Amino acid sequence: MARGWESKSVEAQQAEAAEVTKTPRRKLNAEEARRLRERENLRLARQRVLQQIEKSTHPLHRKLLEDALADLEGKLRALE
């Protein structure tokens, strides 16, 4: 029974993936692609800093990370 359920899940995932690839994507020009990459890099850096803040125990290190987070959020707002 579990095997049948698993195969149906895989089948549904494959169907969904095929449907997503059918939708045509708009071609980005060089500037749009650069901004998209920059936004994604900033978003990932923000996520990494948030994870480090959660684990940080030293107050000065935590302050440094919070300052970095504020800077990243400012840059993200500037891109939007």
C-alpha cells in the first residue's frame, strides 16, 4: 500500500513539473537578469545572516550581524 501511495506522489510531481515547463518564460534582457541575480544573492545572504543571528551568543557578534542584516534589507528595498 505504501508503495502505491509513493508512486502516485511521484506521478503527481512529474505531472506538475511537466506543466510548469510548458509555460513559456519571458526572455530577460541583461539588466533585468543582473538585477534578478543581485536580488537573489541579497535574499540568500539575508537568510544566512538570520541563521547566524539565531545561533549567535556573543553580544558584539550579534550586533555586527544585526547591522549586516539592516544593510542587506536596505539594499533589497532599493532594488524593488
